[in-house]
Amino acid sequence: MNTFKSNNARRRNPVYLIGRAFFRLYILVGFLLRIVLMFSGTDDEGLRFLDVVRVLFVGVFADAGMAIMLTLPLLILYFGLNEWKYSRFGGPLLDILLAIAFLYSLWPGSLFHQYGSVVPLIASCFLGWKLLSFSLRFFIPRLRALWQRCSLYFVWGVYVFLFLIITTGEFFFWQEFGVRYNFIAVDYLVYTNEVIGNILESYAIVPLTVVLLLLTVGIIVWQSRRNRFFNRPPYYPRLLFIQIAIYAGLFAGAYALSAGIFHLGSKNQYVTQLEQNGAYDFLYAFTHNKLDYRRFYKLLPETKAIADYRRLAGLGNDGYKVIATADSTIGPQKRNIVLITVESLSASYLSRYGNTEGLTPQLDQLTKKGLVFDSLFACGNRTVRGLEALSLCVPPSAGESIIKQEDNRMGDLSVGRVLNALGYHSQFLYGGASYFDNMKDFFSHNGYEVIDRSDIPDSKITFSNVWGVCDEDIFNKALTTFDADASAGRPFFAQIMTTSNHRPFTYPSGRIKYKGKVQSREAAVKYTDYAIGKFINDAKRHKWFANTVFIVIADHCASSAGKTSLPLERYHIPCIVYAPSFVKPCIYNKVCSQIDVMPTVMSLLGLRPRVRFAGENVLSASYRPRAFMATYQDLGRLSDNTLTVLSPGRKVTQYSVKPQPDGSFLQTPLNTRKNRLIEETQACYQYVNLYLPRKGAE
């Protein structure tokens, strides 16, 4: 009899029915999503038949684990399916408590009002609704059955709709980054205005939402053919505790399963990404965004790491060096320096590196007139990584960029402070809101004057989107700023960060001609190229032009996905140093890094500052070619045709690197380790992550 009652309760329990339906839907959609992602990736994933079998088989278990964990909110709903709250004692008590809570949310001194923003409105609306809805059900019992059924269908609808939105979002995220949800998705939650605006401008969001709503209704109708939500399921305290215990065991097992699959991994990064569950990856990134370097990476003895880093960086025992010039007879030339950091400009967009679409005619001309670095690699795959490398000239940090860390006051490590000490006025110009990615906080506290969208009058803005003003507008602002600097009789150093080559890829009309989709990456690249060319030509009409060196470099590539965690072709970026009156056209083809750009320019100008940079003058005869590149976890160093990668879990991987005719690199895992290169890589990253002095000298 008890068994029958238990089975009947489980069969009729609407929360159980919702959970079961969601579990089935989650497995089915997850399976289909993997198939779609397999056929929508880039052209170099190279999945074999066994890889496909592994992805689909392991993926089912990954989704099963996460589906069970995602039903946790239903447990809270289950607690509310009881009759006690409508009893003679419980009803009035709960109604009074809800009334007090609602009145508290309206009180100007409440915690909600202290937090500010829209929080008080959200709190008062939510608590007011709970008070009204419960009061109606308590005083009008006939409403309870219908209310409960409508509420259950609403919850089920929300579950399905949100799941479909997240799944659709994961597809677009894969298209953009070539990976499942990761720390980038977590990171961008902080900047909801820009991200939501970006989505609205980049995708047909209204038709997509309508389709997902219709699909949600169809799924609910289809799954409700056999199972209806009963209004009053049996609710036995003993059965409740048993069910909670069973669910707790299932939840713990599901978590262990998901964690095990997350750390399972494969030699092929596409396999690893495809077989995992995006929701779990997101939660993992949310809780593991900051890495404990000592815990996750293989370490050298501290004294050896410091000594090796200083030797490799050319630093003395005090942690400093003087940047030497190629010609010891050259005197300091306090030329103006303009560093243009271009959003997502892969080398592959330039004709020099094989592009046949003619996207960069202006930059193609500059490559014939300036010093070109043919084998320069970005340090990371996000804007803050490029800014970090160019402004601090040290290898990338693990986890968050130094720019976004709380302890980001770098003292005389900053390029801005170094040049300020030589009499320069350092500035950072950005067409968007500089609070994004913590840029304003970092640059304003490290020797730069920050100039952003808020400093541009509306009358001077010809075009803008959610990321900021178009590149022409920020360049025009730069021209007026440099005129003021020149009038003050002080040399200036300015770093300009562009925005137009970023989704939603919108820009002023009538500027370029592009045969294809005008709202595309390629079209945006062509517009950015146009804006840079216009800026250089406009600058030629200003007196300070002849005394100015221009550096055009990307912050990172347009994409970083590949077979390996650090595919070198996805870190290859262009860099051009242009100053027709004093920098001779030249091609430099040795491997180098973003961190070397400013030390090399300082050397060209004969400035000879005393610095703590790891970056070097690559034109020096003593320079040993090497480059740094990293994700937020995998830390790489390219040297002697070998890529050494440090990964969490104290893993070390090495690849033999061979350039290919198409601009890619053949990266073959090494069976025999090159210990010297491993130790050099360890020393560089260990020093930056553990011993790098902040706020001044050691």
C-alpha cells in the first residue's frame, strides 16, 4: 500500500513531471547542438570518426549531469506545494510577513534603496506581487487550483524558454570564439549595457525571440499530451525527506560526473570543447576566473625563477635595465609617439600576409613606407591582453589581465610613467566608455590622461554604436588633442584604442565600397583601414606630424580557436612603425612579441630610459627571438621553433613549430622535452604572476 502511494505521488507530482520533461529535453537538444557545432566550426578542426563518437557519447553524460543540477530550483518550488500556508494560523502569518516585507521595500532607508539603481523597483514589484497573489489565494480558496496549475505551466515555460535562449546563445558564442561558454561570457556579464546593445545591433533579436517563444509553446503542448499538472499532489513529510535525500545523492553524483568530464580533456581541443557542457563550463569559469598560480602551475625555486627572468629580460640585480640603441652615437630625440591599437586586426587581413580581398589598401601602403614586423605575435586573445602587453611590456598574467586586477598600480613599470619621466605627456584615447574592461581605472592610475567618449561633444560625433564612436571620430578627437599638446610645447605619447572592427560591425555609410555583407567583419576591417589612412593623411597637415612616429598594431586577432589551445596563426598580428622623416622602410622578420614594441620604438628614438620591462629592443644584435601568447589559463612562449605551454594542473606541453605556405603553423607535440625552454618559460610567467613588483621599484 505504501509503495503504491509513493509511486502514485511521484506520478502525480507536477514538480517531478517538470523535472523529467526538462531532463529529456536537455539531453535531446544537447545532442542536436553538438552535431550543429561540429558542422559550424572553422575549417581546421579535423574531427575523425572516433572523435565524433567520443563527442556524442561523452556529451550525453555531460548533459545528463548538468540537467540534474539545473533542476535544483524546482526543489524550492516543491516546498511551496503544501496546504499549511493556507491554514488558519499559517495563512494570516504569511500574509502579514509579506505585507511587512513589501512596506520595507518602499522605505527609503531599506537595504534595497541603499544599493540604489533599479533594485528598489524590482524588490517592491516582486514583493507587491507576492503579497497580492497570496492574499487572493488565501481569501478566495476557489482560485487556488487554477492558480497553481497556471503557475506550474508558467515555471515550465520559463524553464524551456531560458534553456532555448541559452542554447541559441551558445551557438552564437561558438561562432564568435570557437569554444563553449567560458570566462569571457562570465566577464561580459559585468558590462550588460554594452553586451545587450551589441546583441541587439548584431542579430535579428525580435524574430529570433518570436521563434523561440513559439517553439516553447509547441514543446509544452507536445509534452503535455500525456502528463497533466495535477493541482494537489499528496504531500507527506516522510516522503518529502526521502525525496530530498534521493535528490541530494543524485545532485552530488551529477556534480562529480560533470566535473570529471570537464577535466577529462582530449589532445584535440575541438573534441574537448564539443564534448563538454556549456552551462557547466560557464559555472566553472564563474568560480575559477582568478587562478592561484602557486596551486595550478609547475614552479621553479623562487631564487632561480627571479634570476632566470632577469637574465632573459636583460635586467640587472636591481630589476632594472637601460634600453640601448642600435647606434650608440644617437642622442635622445623626443619625438611624439602615437600608438594606434586596432581592434581584432589579424595579420591575415593584410595583402602582405596573403589576403586577396583588398581589405586594407591604406595599411598595405604603409607597409611599403615603414618598419614592418613580419613575425610579431599578440600576447592574448582579448583587448585587455593587448593593452596590458603594450603598456607594461611584460608577459601576460594568468587568469585576469593585470588591467582588471584590483592591484593594478604598476608604478614605473608603466610605459606612460616611463615616458612622463622623460618629459612626455601620456594619454589614452578610447572611443567608448573607458570604464569598460577597467581601462579608465588602470590607465588613469598608471601615468596616462584618459580621454574617452564622454570627452567628445555630441556635435562632433558623426556615428556611434553601443561600443562607442566610430574610428573617424576618435581620430578627429586625437587631432585636436595633439594640437593642444603641441601648443603646450611638450612631446606627447598617445595610445589610441579603436572600436569599429567589433561586432556589430557598423560604421558610417558612404566611406567604403565592399562587395558583400556590409555588416561583417571584413567590411569593418576595410572601414577601419580607411579611417587609419584618413587619420594619417589629416595628420600630415599638422605641424607636429614631421616630428611624430606612428605605430599601427592589433590588440589581438579576430579569432583564437584552433586544434591546439594556442594556435600560432591566431596570434599573428601586423605591426607597422611609420615616420617618413626618420624611420627608414625595412622588413624585420624575426619572431617577437607585443611587449617588444615600445622598447624598440624607444630605442629608435635614442631615449635610453631605465626600465623594468621584459620587452626588448628587437633590433639589437643581442636580441634572442621569442614571443609570448596566452589564454587566461594556457601560457605559451615561442622560442627556437618550439612552443612551450604551461597549463593548470602543473601541465607542461611542447610543440615543434613549422611555418606553412598558407600562413599557418604546423604544431607537432614533442616526445622529448626541451628542459631549458621549459625552465625559461616557467621563469617568465612565474615572475610576472608571483614576484612582479607593484607601485614602483623593488
